[in-house]
Amino acid sequence: MTWKENPVNHAINKPVNKPVDKLIIETRELWKTYRSRAAVKHLDLQIRQGDIYGFLGPNGAGKTTTIRMLLGLIRPTRGSIRIFGKDIRKERMDILRRVGSLVEYPSNYGHLNAIENLEAIRRILDVPRSRIDEVLSIVRLTAHAKRPVKGYSLGMKQRLGIAAALLGQPELLILDEPTNGLDPEGIQEVRELIKEMPRQRGITVLVSSHLLGEVEQMATTVGIIREGEMVFQDTIESLHQQAAGGIRIVVSEPEDAQHLARECGYHSTKSGAALEFGQMNDEAVSLLVKRLVENRHAIYRVEEQRRSLEDLFLQVVGRGASL
Ligand SMILES: Nc1ncnc2c1ncn2[C@@H]1O[C@H](COP(=O)(O)OP(=O)(O)OP(=O)(O)O)[C@@H](O)[C@H]1O
């Protein structure tokens, strides 16, 4: 079965089910082609205000290429990009003034401390000096501010990179694989930091990752890209719903029980002593169980057959994909 035939993919390129006037990023039919090879194909990205948008895909799927286009670092081959409702081709500088970003590893001067590193960027952005203390406090580096950066852990360097991205008080933060190469503690630190951005600071976040487990713990919306194409885009709740499976009931007399279930309007397939139904709501399960019991069936087990999100993700991106 190809991913296009796959029932879980009905949300392909589906607009996020919320008012469209609150879109912070919107791309339409975005393409980037290198020679004859498309790194990004007809990509319709929709990111709402206040979202933490987890941009997910295996290595080489096209995440960095997309992010580079959003930041105006490379030019799309085709399609449009609107950020804050403005066209990136026409109002690039106005847009980028309101965006903070961390693309790949942050570059720091190792012999300088955090304050000195941030000071260099502060001058370019022309923001008040007090902003340095503020961003160091946000990323919880105040206590280490006067230590040379070369002594920092990778997680601390990454947090300093986020501090730099926050200096200009952005409304949108774009982070490309910010937890790449971090140990579990560093991953948790960065994740907690990202989670507080919309709530505490009103900042919309786009964060890319190749790890579903990581995105799942912080994102409100998920976009999954595979070989340059968006194969799923919707809320995290919707992703969970898609992972929800059918109901399996193990009974004493499966054939009779199947017949009775059919009379009640529920189609099932028999697997040994079990009847397997599609998705059913609680009320339907309760009614069916009641009828079975009334007809003297012994019920040994009622269970939901859930796929793990990881299974769903692998199904969406293809099992051969490197994660
Ligand atoms: N400058 C370039 N010239 C030619 N091909 C490129 C260029 N940049 C990227 N590509 C190709 O485009 C595809 C997408 O790459 P991209 O870096 O966007 O993927 P990614 O999802 O960010 O993966 P990763 O997590 O490994 O960085 C890859 O096949 C890559 O080899």
C-alpha cells in the first residue's frame, strides 16, 4: 500500500481546522528544485498564531530546505510564502525583523562569555542592553553568563543560541532541530523552554525534528514531511485520534456473537475467539456488550486496539525511512 492509498493519510495537506485569519506562516504550492531533483514539492504549510508547530520528517525529507526558504536564505523555485500575512518576496526585511531563528548549530565565540557573545548581536539589532539580561534569564543562563562559552555543555550552547534568537523580541521563533546532538537532560531543557514560548511570551514557534517522541511532547500542531511532500498536517489531538484503533471483544461463542452483533448493526471480523470491530464510541460498546450479556454470552475481554504514534508515523513516512 502506498502512502497515498493509506487511510491514515486523509489529512494530507488538509488546512488546519481553525480560522485562517490567524495564520502566521502560510505557504502555497511551495517548491524547491535542485537541478532536476525536488527537495520540496507543492508544500502548503499553515501555522497559526500561538502554535508550537512540530515540523517532522526523516533525514533528508526537506525540513531545512523549507526553513531556509521561510527565512529568505534561499529562493523558492515556485510557490508563495506569507509570514504575518505579508509576502516574503516583497516585505522580507519587515518580516525578518519580527522573526528569531536558530538554524543548525549556533555559532559562538568560545573565548567570549555569554554576555559578550550576545552583545555583538544586540548591536546589530539595536535593542537595549537590558534585553541581554532578560534573554539570559529566559534561557536560565544568568548564573553562567560570565563564563567563557567554550566551557558550556552542548545544551547550554543551544540555549544561548535560543537567547540570541530571542534578543529582538520576535513574534515567531523558527528552530531547526534544536535538540540535535543533546543528551536527554539537554533535550528536556530545550523542550521546556520551547513549551513556555506561546503561553508566557506570546511567541509562535516552528520547531523541526526527526523524532516523533520529542515533537509529541511539545507541539500543538504537527506537519509531517516525506520526500519533500507534506503527508500529514493537523493538530496533535488529531494525530492521536488517527492512532486510535478498533474494538476487540473476546467471547465464549464467537460465531453466535458475531451474528448477534450484525443484527445490532455492528460489522465485525472473526479472529479466533475474538471479534474485531472498527472504531466505536463508548455508547456503542456499552450497548453491544449489554446485548451479548443478555443473550448469555460470556465476555472475556473488551480491548481497544491502539497503534502507537510511532507505528502511525512509520506508516505515514514509510517503514524504510531513517528516523
Ligand atoms: N544545496 C543543495 N543542493 C542539492 N541538493 C540539496 C541541497 N540542499 C539540500 N539538498 C537535498 O534536498 C533534500 C532535502 O534536504 P534537507 O536538508 O532540506 O532535509 P532535512 O529534512 O532538513 O534533513 P536533515 O534533518 O538531514 O537536515 C536532500 O535530499 C538534500 O540532499
